[in-house]
Amino acid sequence: MKISKIHVLSLAFFCMATTSTSALTATFEGQNEHVEWKAVQSWPTGNRTLDMVHSLDGKYIFILNDKQQVQVFNRQGQLQGSIPVNKGVSAIDIAPQGEMLYLIDNDNNSFTAVSISFVVNIDTADSPFKGPVNAPVTIAVFTDFE
């Protein structure tokens, strides 16, 4: 049986902790036996992280922190927004298409599904228009096109 080296890349980085008699140290690049690792991205979250999940397209990382928030970061580590959650929320997950955020609240023994939408500002200055200049505009995006 031939064994090949497999590289696994993800937005989340993994570190290998090794212990010695005096201290615990983390190495962000290295190799041992059949595992090789290298940190590809890192940024401070500002709070203690309880759980995290990333969208399947890799555009967003959702981090549950100890301040009762789910912080939403883009892939560059820029905070896009914060979603307040109950104190007992201890785990999060995201739907495959990224349209729902799932919360597990152990204090209330409950599950909550939260609809997620991202607001994008589009500059329409100097664009041709028909009707009142300040008329509200809504654009709907359909992800189930066949």
C-alpha cells in the first residue's frame, strides 16, 4: 500500500501542542509522523472564543464568544457584524448555503435557527433611473436557480 502526503487547507488553522516538563508550547508550523501543519492565517478575536464555524464557500467565519455574541468575520479577518445571543448559547453551526445560523442554548435546553442575510451597499450615483430619486429599491437574489 502506497501512502501519499495529504495537505489539508482550511480557513481555520490547527496547531499541535507539545508538552515538556516546564511548559506547554504551541507550534504553528511543523511535522510529525503522518501530519504536517502550517498556520495560513491568524487574527485576534478580541474575546474568549467558545465555538466557531465557517461558511462552505469560505467567505465568512462565525465565532461565538463569551460576551454573548456571534461575531461574523470575512476571510480577511475584518469584523462584518455581531449577532447578540442568549447567555446559555454554547454551540453554533451554519446551514450549507449559509442562510441559517443554528444556536444551541444549554441553559434553556433549546435550539434556535436564525436567518442570515448580508447587506451590500451599491453606489447608484449618476446611474440612469425612472421614477422618484429617493424611491426604495429591493434586490432579491435567488440561490435555487435551475
